[in-house]
Amino acid sequence: MSVHPLPHTTNGVEPHLDDDVEVLAADRAENVAASQRRVRHITGIEPSRTFDHQKIAQAVRLLFEAIGEDPDRPGIADTPARVAREYDEIFAGLLVDPADVLSVTFDEAYDEIVMMRDIEFHSMCEHHLVPFTGHAHVAYLPNANGQVTGLSKLARLVDVCAKRPGLQERMTAMIADALERALEPRGVMVVVEARHFCMEMRGIRKPGAQTVTSTVRGKFRDDPKTRAEAMMLLKG
Ligand SMILES: [Zn+2]
């Protein structure tokens, strides 16, 4: 018996003529360009790569099948492609380096604490793939040159660190790492407060419980006076 390999297909696409291949390639190039635009809009940075949208869509389809839903049901037929595009937004942080958010710095000879409180963020728990959402408070003490960054950049840094499957602890440290790399400050303090839907929708079901994580480095850690000042600012 001779076995003929099946024609190679992806994403349920039928074997096609050469013309179709060109059309598909053009579609794909357009999708990649649209995807890059979305990521650039959200992060302010040119992404180094894009996601495999076909694979995401296939995975979502499989997920529907696995729970006994009909993926071709009119209400959800477009969901796989929609989720693929949506991941450009909610996981955009994976496509850029957080420190690049802070690439523009100013020598302001400012040597006092810079703090931004209540930066809202939405992230996705990597253990359960459901959201965790909350606020970050970010503070740094500029270096001897008084190097600072724009306040809007601090908000964007939090956003970029949040937009990926992650853990609150790692996200907190990632914000501090990026600040240290970009600004070489004398001290960094990052406090993150969040609600985790993996604890509210399932598991221990504790609606409203806040998880608080913090990373404290440099003078905020070593100098009690600076630390006390930062804590006071943090509480408002
Ligand atoms: Zn979780």
C-alpha cells in the first residue's frame, strides 16, 4: 500500500492555486502591518516581531471544540480571529523591551524623589490566563546628574510590563529593573496592589482581596530618612 501525504494546509485553508497563494500572502503582509501598528500605538515602540495570529486562532477554535462548543456557531465564529488581534493589545509588552519606554531622558539636575501614584494597569495571570488588575505606585531618586524621564513614560512603563502573561511579583521587579537600566537612579521603589480574578472567579473565591507586592532598592532601602519620605508620599 502506498501512502500519499495529504496536501499541506494550515488553518483549514483548502489547497489553493498560485493566484490564491499570492492573495493570501498579501493578506498576511497586511495583517502583519496592522498588527505592528497596533503594538506601536499601545507601547510607543516599534515591535521586534509579531505574534502568530493563525496559531492563536487555531488554538481558540480547539478550545471551543474541547468544551463542546461549535466553533462555527454564528455568535462565536469570528471569535478566534478576534482573540488573535486582541492579543496584540493585551500581550503587546512581550514584543518590546520595557526599558525602551524610558529611552528619552532629561538632565534636569533634579535630586528629589519623583513619584507617580495610582497608575492603573490590567495584566493576565500566567498560571490561570485570567486577569489581575490594579494600581502601581512608582518612585525613584534621580542619579547625581539629576536624570529624569517624563511622567507619562512611567505610566507607559507600567502598562508595558503588565501587558503579558505574568505574575504580580515579577511585574513589580520588572518595572524596577527597567527604571534602573534606563535612569541609573540612586533608588527605586515600586508598589503594586492588585485584585486577581483567579482568586475571585475560582479557587478560594475571595472577591475584593488585594495582593500587595513591593520592590525597594538603593537609597529607598538603605537610607531610613529617604525611605520614610517615600512611604509618606506613597500614602498621600
Ligand atoms: Zn492566577
